[in-house]
Amino acid sequence: MTRRVLSAVAAAGLVAGHGLSAQQHADPGAPVSFEVASIKPTAASDGNSFVRRLPGGRFDSHNVAARFLITFAYQLQPFQIVGDPGWVGNDRFDINAKMEGDPPPLAPGAGIDPMQLALRTLLADRFKLVMHKETRELDIYALVMARPGGKPGPALKPSATDCAAEAKNMGRRGGPPPGPEDPVTCGSRQNFGRIRFGGMPLSVFATNISGQLGRTVIDRTGLTGNWDFELTFAPERPLGALPPGVEPPAVDPNAPTIFTAVQEQLGLKLDATKGPVDVWVIDRIEQPTPD
């Protein structure tokens, strides 16, 4: 087991699971932080919850729990956070913040977005977050081809989208957050029983469904390049607390499980195995003072 103490205020700290430092994306002598930031408890839940990047270096989140902010800032799955008090997953916050200048977003897989690094600093400054990393041998899934040497399933198509060019334009668009039926060209959108995925490698899909399955998923398909697909399945009830007043929709009794859907629709398979998993143990976290 390895152990390393981390305070989120250290913008030069290691990126969980990637070994990349913040200096790769910022001035080595300066922390990555927001110029200004306002944090308030969510006054009344409207059932909507989002985190978004806006033009001008602005960060906007609504009705979001501190646990999600940590997973977003550190690129973690919920099961990788250990030892947090109950309010971390239940109490919801609205955050409006702004960085100096307008740092461009990064294409998927290109590194850590400066806005995520600034959020780490905010978590340390305002939530007093301190945590350390441990590596534990846990149950995982390996994403593999359904049949050795087999072909992708009918829903899995190579992507022709240039997501590097899309990333350059993304920060200029602004406007409201994307709706549930808006197209997904460079990214992934998960709704209850539906995943739409576009313009990214399957390693990103493996990471994304780790939260859905409650354990780490590693891409061992051997398929390279970027892919597009839509996956539909009968979901389990979401892990953790739902926002107040929000109930999951009814499940189609004829829909396949996610394991069956991955095999029939994508031509892939989720094999249960064991492997090393990084978890982050919270040593300290406090309720932020509203402003």
C-alpha cells in the first residue's frame, strides 16, 4: 500500500492516477486559482444539477454536492473517495467563479483542464479539503472484445470528428447547458439507462462507466482511435442520494442489463477481475462559509 498526503491547495500536486503536475498547464511559480469565487448553499432544488465552463474563464455550478466537486476536480469516481462525512454527498451548493484571462479548454485525454486545477485550490481554501492517496487491491472490470479477434458491435462506429478543433470553439459558445436530446459530438452524456458517446477513445468510456458499475473499469479492447455510439440498457437505481424532489424514471422491463447491452450493442464484454485501484482518503473537510 502506498500513502501520500495531499492538500488540494497544492496546485502542483499530482493528478490522481496520471502522474501529471499542474506546472504542465500553468506558470510553475504560480498556483492555479480563481480570481474571485462565490459559494452559497442551493436555496431551493429545481431538480437540475450541472457544472459548466463559460467564456471569459468563468466557472458555474448549480445544486452540486461537494463530493461531486471533488470527483470533477480530481478526475475520480465516487467509489474512490473514502472517509467523507455524510454532508459531503448530501448538501448542495451553487458556485460562481472566474479565472484570470480565458484559458482554453483541453480536448479529451489531453491533460487536466486549468479550471479543474483552480477548483482544487478552491476546495482547499474554502472547504479546507486535505486528503491522501492509497492504492488498494480491489475488484475491477476489464473491458475486452466479446470474442477474441472479433469485430465491434453494430452500435460502435469509428468517429470522424476532429475534437481538438471542437475544443478550441467550445469555450466561445457559452449559453445554457446542453439539453438531454442535444447531439453529442465530442464527449459523453449519461442519462438514466442511456449513454451517448462521441469522438473519444474507449478508455474514456471505461472510466465513465466506472461510476455506473461501482468499480474501476480498464480498457483492454485493443481498439485504437476515437468512437461514436449510443448505448441503451436497464439501469440500476443511481448510487448515492438524488437531488431533493427528483425520482428516477420507470425502467423498461424488457431492456437489457448494461452488461448485456455492452456485449450485444458494442461487441465488447466486461470481465470481472482484480487490480490495483487508487482511493483518496479524506483527512479533513469543512462546510464553506457562504459569501
